[in-house]
Amino acid sequence: GQQLNQSPQSMFIQEGEDVSMNCTSSSIFNTWLWYKQDPGEGPVLLIALYKAGELTSNGRLTAQFGITRKDSFLNISASIPSDVGIYFCAGQRTGNQFYFGTGTSLTVIP
Amino acid sequence: DSGVTQTPKHLITATGQRVTLRCSPRSGDLSVYWYQQSLDQGLQFLIQYYNGEERAKGNILERFSAQQFPDLHSELNLSSLELGDSALYFCASSVLSGTYNEQFFGPGTRLTVL
């Protein structure tokens, strides 16, 4: 099935640094979601975006719904060790299945 | 806690066997999704149900089937199991009405086929 292109695939950063990752698609979506998954656990919803151009924050996390509706990015400011995990983007067209990105693995070095 | 429950949490079985995974969606959610996640892999969409009806099909093998019951809980049946079916299986649920269609995941069932 269709998958979103998510980059980078992995990141190794120092604690305190900012992180940026993005997701692109050839299709238009009405909803963009960002999830974090810890090993062996289910993905946890971080941020949901519903309008093109929308910029939404959740603590140190900020995500934007691209103006073309074909992309989204997630920023994490001042990273801390508990930010470690795999981050997934997901896009949805109304009423239909969600399409997931391939994931960005984040490692934070104390 | 997302409000989505899955049972069992762990399942160990042998090749050729059949198992059933169960999912209860969040209260009020009408749509249920099933995903497979193999080691170090992304989430592979298997199938979606909405209010008891199949809505979308992804990379689901013919040996696998699912259904959603009138009380909206769902079951994923995996038969003739193979070693390669070992994976985490996640259920997610969503309201799927109006604008706000966030998808919430359960804790997963870890299936090990020996």
C-alpha cells in the first residue's frame, strides 16, 4: 500500500539540541498525525493537524501541516533523553485508512 | 492509556496453528484498524472496519481474516501460521465522523510463532 516518505530515517543528537523531521507524499491529505513509539509499545499520538498551513505545538513539540497538503514536519526543541524512540507521521483522506511514514528513529546522547 | 484494549498481550504458538487477537475500541469510536509490525519495521496496514463493515484492505494475507461485531469490538484471525507471522499486531480506533479523525492505538499483541 501507499507509504509516506519520512526523513531522516535515523538521527543521533546531543541532549539539548533541536530536532526536525518531515514527511512527504504525492497525494493530498486532509489530516496529518504525528506519533511516537517506544520499543514494544503502541504508538502514542503527539499532535494532530487538520488545516493546510496549521502550526500546532504540544510542549516542546511543534508540527505544521504543509500548505500544499502533501507534507508535514515535526520539530522537537531542546531534546531530552526521554525523547528517544521512533516517530511516525500518518496522513488520512476523509473517511479512509491512515497511511504511515517509514519512521524516524531518534537517539539522544546525554 | 489510549482507551483501546487488546488481548492477549503475548501469544506463543506453533507453525500451522490458528490464533485470534481481540480488540476493543475507545468508547464512541466506530472504526477499527489492524496493523502488523515486524522487528524494526514500520506499521503495515492490514484491514479497516467501520461500524461492522469492511472499509479498506491493505496488505492482508488470505490466511488472515477479521471482523467487527455489533458491540464494535474486533477480532483478527490468523491461520496456518508461519514463522514469518511473528510480529507485533496493533489495533487502533477512530471516530471517523466529522473533521477530527484522530487514530488511537492499543498496546499491541506480540505473537511468536515457533
